[in-house]
Amino acid sequence: MATRQVSCGLYKTSPPWGGDQFLDGPQILFTTHLSNAFQTLKSHNPKSHKLCTVRKNPSFTAVLQSYIRNRRFNTSSTPKPNIIVTPFEASHVSTTVTCAKKIGVQLKIRSGGHDYEGISYVSDVSFIILDMFNLRNVDVDIKDETAWVQAGATIGELYYSIWEKSKVHGYPAGVCPTVAVGGHLSGGGYGNMLRKYGLSVDHIVDAQVVDVQGRVFDRAAMGEDLFWAIRGGGGASFGVILAYKIQLVPVPPIVTIFHVEKFLDQNMTEAVFHYQEVRQKIDNDLFIRVLLQPTTKDKTRTVRATFIGMFLGDSNRLLSITTPEFPELGLQKPDCKEMSWIDSVLYWANFDNTTSPNVLLNRTPDSVNFLKRKSDYVKTPIPKTGLESLWKAMVDIGKVGLVFNSYGGRMNEIPESETPFPHRAGNIFKIQYSVNWNEEDVASDKDYIDQIRNLYSFMTPFVSSNPRESFLNYRDLDIGTTDNGKNSFSQGKVCGEKYFKGNFDRLVKIKTTVDPDNFFRNEQMAQLPGLNTLGIALVRFDYAPWGVAPLHVHPRATEIITALEGSIQVGFVTSNPDNKLISKVLQKGDVFVFPMGLVHFQRNVGYGNAVSISAVNSQNPGIVIVASSVFGSVPGIDDDILAKAFQVDKSTVDRLKAQF
């Protein structure tokens, strides 16, 4: 058996992907660690020989391309990973993370590959892909009305597994069955039941995550901060999502879908305008999506609006709502189709009514295009004149379509800070900008991408601002990048606030805690800020026996101190008129808080050394040492003033001044 000696150990060329392969640079280091680690796993898992593939392996291209859903990132010039790891169990994920971190190679995590910007499988630096498609078990517990679903399972597989166990349970997730759960849920997860039940993340009750040290955590072990972050904050920024435990929701035996098309000469503008108004008062059981597409009718360029509805009930009740509340839609009984919830899943996925639910187990889309997507949020109704100008812009620009997804209902009831996904109350609808093409040349890429950018620019007066909000799962590098996490915090904040609004700062703090070296990073993840930008400062105190940190004040910050070694007396004096001393002796692990602006001190009260660490909630807390300020100011305070203030004679004041 051939061997090669490298700096990190002996590499035996019987790697987990089989064959005798000699690799270069970072690949050698990574595969050395990974191969040695996986040797112990082979005896426990007969599939371990299929865990990896490298560029020279005949299967490499097939594995890489099998989960690329945007042809823009499947060209000869697209950067390729050095290695693709395809784990079958949690230990494989843990081993991959620890090995990649040890040698400093970038790890990209791919579940289903529907990342619009290819961030899960493309990088401008040397990288490997952790491809989660083998981790796709779904375990439904109907009695508990929950399910554990692994990150590599598709939404279609999840829906099918629920349907197998119950005809009156569902889950509020997306309508594209080949999207994988890992990315969909960690970015928020929305679908056609969001007005009734909110988002997918609003029904996650537990999770399993591999952290940067390779440890596997559930909700109890990871803590509520990390559990909060992975429900809409982009799970791959904090670790590797293995699985989510979800709460199922009830669905009626009969649901109704409808499909109504209107052109400009069919009162389309009036219908779209009133669509914006009804979302506040319409029944929460009703969701309406509007597809707007430039097209040709009677040899004339125009715009078509397609209203697609999902109603959790029968058609009679639906019509009793839409007829008085939304007459501009003109919905009639023949437009409505009653069916089971699982059949509605098939309908929204563009399958005909003779299709078996088994098709949901197919993980491969019918077609893969070149594409570009963008997103916006609308908070005030677009006036009719604005809509008319939009129709003209769509025709003039070319091919770009728009999708309006109605909000309101349950979305209005959930606070912005409940999960990292902040786009809740106050939004009328979300816009998805969409353009697909099949021409394989650079000029076409530029043309179509320019089209969508031009329409996005046109919409500026009609959408949210400061920030102009975006949906994380409609990833858009146009709104800001951070050079793969290597640029400043302020650059990351630009796109971060568009995705997360006021939740961005909390996400950064959690990221700092769970991944301090920014190992899990991407092109829109800011480099972890230094303390000069995070709004926090740290200081370590080392005390000699009976040493003192003298009386001082932080005028702009509260301080929290933790004793690391020894016994430390701490205290502060309350404000006038009480001037009460609050003091205690801290032992190792004890914590104490000094309120902002109050005089306080620390003293080692032992015969050995002592150590403490303090955090203050400002990058510039300021410090005023009482004795130095009073007796050591330049120029000095007049002796008479100090003598009267401290009620001592001037000789005492002079003696004290001499010490500073």
C-alpha cells in the first residue's frame, strides 16, 4: 500500500472514496485527517466507502451537478470544490467539521442546492462541500403531532411522509417540492398557509446542530440563543443543521384552489389594486398569490396577472368571502377546484390532477435554468398610477416577472423579534423578481441580469426603505457582499439589516459566541467585528495579594465582573441621597454588576493572586478614577475647595495631592 508522509501525519491512500489518489496542498491535509478519522467509522457503517469524492474521481461531476439548481453556477468557469463529503450520519458531519477547521479550509454546506446565488456550493477560495442529501429521514409522530426531519430531506418528502400518516395534518412550508428542508427552514420558510399559520420557523420545537467544535447539540444543549438564531437566521452561519423537530398543523379534509387570469383590457389594474387592500380584512384561511408576466396578446405586448389562491375550506365558503370582499377578482364557481391538502400540494407544484403523491419523492426538478431572483416588501398600497407605470416598465424592460405573495393574518400577530425573520406586521405583500433564460453566453447573462436590476430600481418608490428589506431565502448578492466574510463588519451590516432588520445585532452577538473564528462564513456573512465595533469592551484584572482596583466610575457603561481566581471584594455606592454601599466577596465563578455612573471598586482579600474579567456594554465606556481626578487634576483644584468638600485641613489636601 502506497504511503505519503505529510506534516499532519501519515496518509494511507485508501481514502473513504476508494482508489489510490495523490492530492496536493490543502486537499492532502484535509484528506489525511478525514481519512484517518473515517477509518474507525468503516466497521460501523458499510456505506463509509462512499463518503467522499474528489475531482479526479469519475463520480465527482455527477455528484456536484446533481444538486445545482441554477445553471449560472454550472459552467466551465465556475469554481469547483476540491472534495465533496456526503455524510450518512451525524458522526460523519462532526468529523468533517473538525477536520476542515483544523486545516483552515472553507466548508460549504448544501442541502438541496436551491440557493439562488450558489453560495452553498461555490466559493472564490479553496473549499469543500458538505453535501447533506443522504441525511433525509422523516419520522412522523401523529399522536404527538410532530415530526423529526433531517436537513437533506426535501419538502416533497416531508409532505409525503405526513400524508402517509394522516390526511388532516400538514405543515406550513413552500410549494416547490425539490427544495430541501435544511436551507428552507433555516431561512424562514414560507408557503401558502402563512396567513393561517405563519412561517415554517414558527412551528419548529427542537433541532439538532453540529457546532464548530464538532459537538452535536439539541435545543436543551445548544441554549435558546442559538435555537433562536437557526430559525430564520441562516443555519449554515452558526453550524451544520442535522435535523429539525417540527409541530404539524391541522388541515381540513377539503381545501379549494383557484386560478384566475386577467389582462390589462380585463380590469386587471383594478383587481391588482384592490388585492393590496383586502389582505387586512380577508379571512386568514385564504392566501392569494399574483403572478405578473409581460407577454403578447393579439400581437401586442402587454402584462398578464394570474391570481392563484389557496383556501382552507370548501368553495362555497370561499365564494361567500371573495364575492363581497374582493368582487374585482370576479371569482366564480367554475374557477374553483376542491381537493385534499396533498392534492393541493401537487397542484401548486404544477402537476396535473391525475398525478400520484409518489411524485413528491422525486428529488430532481423537471428543468434547470439560468436564473436571477430579487425580493422586496411593500408596506403601503401602490397607487393605480404606480401600477400603470409598472405595467409599462415591465413591457419595456423585457422578460422579468413579478410574484406578489400576500401577508397579513397570523403574520401580523407574531413579533418581529420572535425569530430572526423580521418581516411581519406592516407588510402588505412580498415581491419576488424572477427571470429565467437558457442562452449559454456571457452577453445573455448580462442582459437578463440587467433587466431584473432595472425593474428592481424602478420599484424603489413603492417598496420598503431604510432599510430596503429583502428575504434571506431569496439570496441576492446585489444588496451587498463581504468578500467571503473577510471584509468589515459595516459591510456585512448593510445586507444583514436588509435581511434581518433589528435582529441583525442579536445574530452577530450569537455568532460571536458560537463561532468566534467565523469558520461558518459566506459571501454575505460579515467578518466578526472587533470590540471597537461590537459595542462591548472587555478587561482582565490580575490582583496581587490584597491588591485594589481603586474607586472609579464608568460614565457611559454598566460593568459585569466575573471572578476567575481567588476571593475578590467588590462594591459600589448608590446615588444621593442614600449613598448606600452594596458590597460582597466573590468566589471563583461569582458574578456582580456595577451600574453605569456609580463609584465602585474591587479588592483581592486573599493571600494569593486573584483574577477577574469584566465586560462593559460600550466600546468606549470611559473611566474616571476618583482619587486621581480629585487630587491629581492639571491644573489642580484649589486647596480651599477640596478642604471644604472633604472637611479636612489644607495640609491634608496638600499631602494627598503629593501622591498623584
